[in-house]
Amino acid sequence: MKTSYKVLFATLLAAGVVGCGKEEPPPAPKAAAAPAEPTVTVKIAHAGPLTGSIAHLGKDDENGVKLAVDQTNAKKIKIDGKVLKIEFMTEDDQADPKVGTTVAQKLVDAKVAAVVGHLNSGVTIPASEIYNKAGIPVISGSATNPTLTERGLKNVFRTVGRDDQQGPALATYIANELKGKKVALIDDKTAYGEGLANEVEKTLKGAKVNPIARERTTDKETDFKAILTKIKAKSPDVVFYGGMDATGGPLLKQARELG
């Protein structure tokens, strides 16, 4: 009989029914997770040059939009009782009008609520036509060509002065502060560079300062010696350049080398 008790005890021990020491209390039930607040998602897009010679400008814009999105999401703003969640999209238009219109259509197809961009006037103008047809607002912080906002498109905005504001200010500085009498003008044939140079030239002529030269290059050019040599022969006291900094930097360097 004793043997049977021993066998029973051993069986119970193996099954974990008999334990040694203090009995452990059962685990406390987990608190139910608070129900997630309902959200409403809105897509906001950035578009600009993220590759190429002026990618540094496009990345600055992209970072600014991303920061604004993050800060807004952190505030947990509510719309109709739902927490606003902004979904951020970004596209590279390569500072190319053709690529820009492709990007614009892609963002329209993605059903974005608004677009911050594009950077260049030459890209923003054709892209904005696509956004306008889709009823999507677009706002640029750098496209200065007057045409952008003179077409009567109600969804197109900018946060920077136009060429016909910047140009006269620059021309007035050249005429009054620099006392320029023999002024040479260069532009890079972009909608921005050409538009700005045109406004400077117009204001200079109004101030009785007739430019002695108007030369043109492109925003892809890297060798400006021929243009600069031609201008140098006319002995200008001021040289104005209208265009992107990717071209302006090398142009200025070569101008200094030529003296």
C-alpha cells in the first residue's frame, strides 16, 4: 500500500499538481488597451529638384515641408472629431518642365490634397495647369515669374516676390547705389533667369541706363569664357546675372579669373 502512495505522489509531482514552497498567485489580468482615436488622413506633397545641379535647393524645400508635416501631426489636430494625420509625399522633378508635368500627374493620381512646389518657374507654370484641372491647390516659395499668378488660376499661390518686383529693386540698386553706367546683362534662358533679367533691363532703361550687352547662356553650361571675354571688351562697370546659382557660381569664378 505504501508503494502505491509513493507512486501516486510521484505522478502528481511530475504533473505539477504538487509544488514546493509558497503557492504563486495567478497573474493579474492585463488592463484593456484604450481604443485608438479615429483618424482622418490627408496627403500633402512636395515637388522639386532632388537630383541635379540645384538639388540642394530642392532638398531644403523638402526638409521644410517634412518638418511642417511632423510638427502638425504632433499637435493631433481634430477635424470633425477625428485626429488629423498628414501623409507626406515627395517627388523629384529634376528642374525639368517635362518631368515636372509627369510628377504633377502622378500626384493628382495619388489624390493629394495640396502640393508645395515646384521650385523653378519653368516647371511650376506647366505643372500648375495639371493641378488646376484637378482642383488641387499648389503653392511655391520660389517661382517668381509673373506668368504663374497672372493666368487667373484660383488654386495657384506663391510666397515670394515676383520678377517685376525683384527686377526693379535690383535695377534701382545698380543705378543708384552702384552708380552703374555701363551695365552688362547675362541670363540662363530659364523662365526665372530670363524673366528677372528682362525686368532689370526694363527698369534700367527707364532710368536712362542703357545696357551695353545682353548675353545668354543655359542652366546646363559650365564654360562662360566666350561670353565673358565679349563683355570684358566693352569695359562694363556692372555685370548682372539672372539665373540659378548652379550656373552663377562657375560664371562668377571665371569672371574673376578673367579680371
